[in-house]
Amino acid sequence: MRKDIHPDYHDVTVACACGSTFKTRSTYKSEVLHLEICSSCHPFFTGKQKLVDSAGRVERFQKKYAAFRKGRAEASAAGKSSGAGS
Ligand SMILES: [Zn+2]
């Protein structure tokens, strides 16, 4: 190999937010690579549903549409009582 043209390829410990760690080799700048999700906790591999919500977006969505759903429920209840539902 030519000198001074190759990035530093070294051992890296990958640490996921779920607690799982594994070792690999990489040119990553640090010795430890932190992840939010890995193959031990990703829903694709676990088969379980999990919301990856790091910025509170799911909560914001549910808050935003809570009023909308409530409105729909009231509308459908009103529709049933008048006999012109759905
Ligand atoms: Zn993980």
C-alpha cells in the first residue's frame, strides 16, 4: 500500500442505545460508534413494533390529531342519532 493516502482503518466498538455492543473494523474517527438502533433491536429483526421517536414527533402527531378524532367520534354519534349515519 502507498503511504499517507489510506484512512486509518481500526477496531471500533459499536454501542447501541438498546445496550447491545459489537466490534467491527472501520475508518470511523472514534473508537466507539454510538447508534440509536441496531440489528438486535430493530423491528425488522425482532418482529415487534417499536416507535423510533427521538424528537417527540409521534407524541406531537397524537396530540395534534386527538381533537380531530374526538370531533369524528362526536360527528358519527350525531349521525347515528339522526339516522343519516356513515
Ligand atoms: Zn440496538
